[in-house]
Amino acid sequence: MKITFASGKGGTGKTTISTNLTSYLASMGENVVLADLDVEEPNSALFIKSTLKKTEISNKMIPKWEEADCTLCGKCAEVCNFNAIVAMPKEILVFPELCHSCYACSELCPTNSLPMTPSRIGEIKEFKADGFSLIEGRLDLGQEMAVPLIAQTIEYADKNFSDSIKILDAPPGTSCPVIEASRGSDFVILITESTPFGLNDLTLAVETMKVLKQKFGVIINRYGIGNNGVEEYCRDENIPIITKVQNDKEVAKLYSKGELIYPKIEHFKNSLDDIVKFIGGLK
Ligand code: SF4
Ligand code: SF4
């Protein structure tokens, strides 16, 4: 079972809910792992007391120009859809930040002058917490392409925790990184707020899920602020509302101190129970 927590925008409480849910499931004896896929700024580890167990270097494959046999025909630059290769009069320039590792230039080069070679983009870390593991993908500073590291972090979780329930904390938004974090999951839970901004971003996220043909439901966080636009939208679109998490200053206080919330706030724990029940019904 693989569940992705996503949201159309940042700050909706996605990490708060996914970290608390993982810890709660572990406290119930479930075999569970949390993967933080917000690789540009992973922060799940701030809310979970854990110790670092393992670090793996993450690479992506990029072409490396070998001058010796190159005829400067320019085919590699022509075939690259991402402008990652520029054919100069006397040399071939490769821009690793733009490369999508599609292998086209390397495969099409008539003189094999562009072998694909590994290039570091970040790290995958495995932490041991109380009753569960946390996997974190973290891009190196200056790296722009999140998708390869997200894919590798999911692969790490699949390989090393094949029997566990996997909770994936996706990056915010509706672009390629969140698509990568969602497409292999059994179910996506979209976290939103009951405000016009929340509704706007939710509709974008819902459109993305529909394009992916992904099964999904909604959690309304900070319920009680704003209006009932999100509820009406979900009713009209026939989207299940899994739970409504009450707006509560005490939740915000615990969050700001980096503490887990469910052990201290009953209504928050009740919302986690709703999620657990819903996930149980998916099996
Ligand atoms: S396709 Fe190969 S031979 Fe042609 S310019 Fe590029 S590297 Fe050189
Ligand atoms: S591997 Fe693909 S994206 Fe990267 S430089 Fe070659 S053609 Fe461009």
C-alpha cells in the first residue's frame, strides 16, 4: 500500500498530517515507512526524533563529451529537446543542469563521443525513528531537477521496505515533481484549506489527478476558517472528504515547536482515525 499526500500549494499542513499519521500507524503496530519527497526542502525529520542510519549518494546520468573521435557534426545538439547541448565551432558544450538524462544524444552520436556518466545531484538518507523509518531525498544546492531524485527516493523505499505501508510526502504544486510522487501510488490524499485560495489550488490539483487517472480524496485542514466552497466543490465533483481537521491554535503551537500533535490533541487524533479507517477500506 502506497499513499501519497499532496497539495496544490505549500503550507496546507501536508507534512504535519503525514508525519503524525506515520507515527500514529507505527504506534498501532503497523509496519510503515515515511518518504519525504519534498527534495528541495525536506523537513519531516524536524518533527520526528530519529537517528541517521544510512546515506546514499544520488546521481543522474549525463553525457560527457570525448573530443578524440568527435566530427563536430552537431547531431547531438539538434536532437536534444532541452537545449542541454550546444555545438560550438570547435567543441561541444554540455549543460548538466538542463539535461533530462534521456540518452538521445549519446545513442545517436555516430562516433560514440558522448558516453553517459554519473553526476551527483543529492543524497538519500534513511533515519530510524520510534517504530518506523523515515527516508529523505535531499537535492544538493544549485541542483534544479527534482524528478530524478524523487524517483530514486521512491525506488529506495520500494526496494528496502517492500512489506511496509508507504506514506509519501509529495512536494507542493501540480507540476512534474508532484506527478512523479503520485503516479505509482495506490491513492493520493490532497490536503487543502476551506478558503478561496485553498479551493483554487485544490481544483488545479484535482485536474492533475484526473489527467493521471489517479484515485484520490481530500482532507480539509484548518477546518472552520474561510467558507464552505471546498465542501461544495467536493460534493459537486463527487470527491470523498476523508476528514476535516479542526482549526486550532494549539496545533499551530505544537507544530512550531516541532512536536507531534496526535499524542496531545484529541480531535487531531480523531482525524487520524478517520484517515486510518479510510486507508483500511482501500486494502
Ligand atoms: S553527435 Fe557526436 S560526433 Fe556529432 S558533434 Fe555530437 S558528439 Fe560530436
Ligand atoms: S541525455 Fe537527452 S537531455 Fe541530456 S543532453 Fe543528451 S539529449 Fe539532451
